[in-house]
Amino acid sequence: MPLTHHPLVKEFPEYKEQIHDLKIKDNHFSKLMKQYEELDKQVFRIESDAEPTSDDFLRDLKKKRLKIKMISIILLKKHKQ
């Protein structure tokens, strides 16, 4: 399976406009997106063997990324209403 990044606009294309809107208008959401993007980049580097680390560390990063993704979707759903 090829390695790919997981930007939220690709994960949730139906929320593309809301993602853009919230990144501009909501400081909390904007910070979450920055954290998510950094975690996603780091996970990608590790999975592509550009940055060696332990499996436990990678698993923890993925859990953090998932947590931010879940918080983000809750905020997006609220914003869409």
C-alpha cells in the first residue's frame, strides 16, 4: 500500500469549505489543524523510513492524530449546522 498524507480536506471532502472557514475564523480549530498537519507529516516521515523510531512511538503519534481528527469532525459538524 503506497504511503500518503492524510490532510483533513481529503479525509472529509464534504467539509472542505467549513475547514477553510474555521481555519480562518476559529483560533482553536486553526491550532488543531496545525497540530494535525505536523503529526501527519511526522507519521509520513516515519512510515517512509526517513525518520527511524520505535513502533510504540509511531502508534502514539497515530493516536494523537486520530484524537485531533475526531475533535475536528465534531467542530466541523457543529459549524455546519
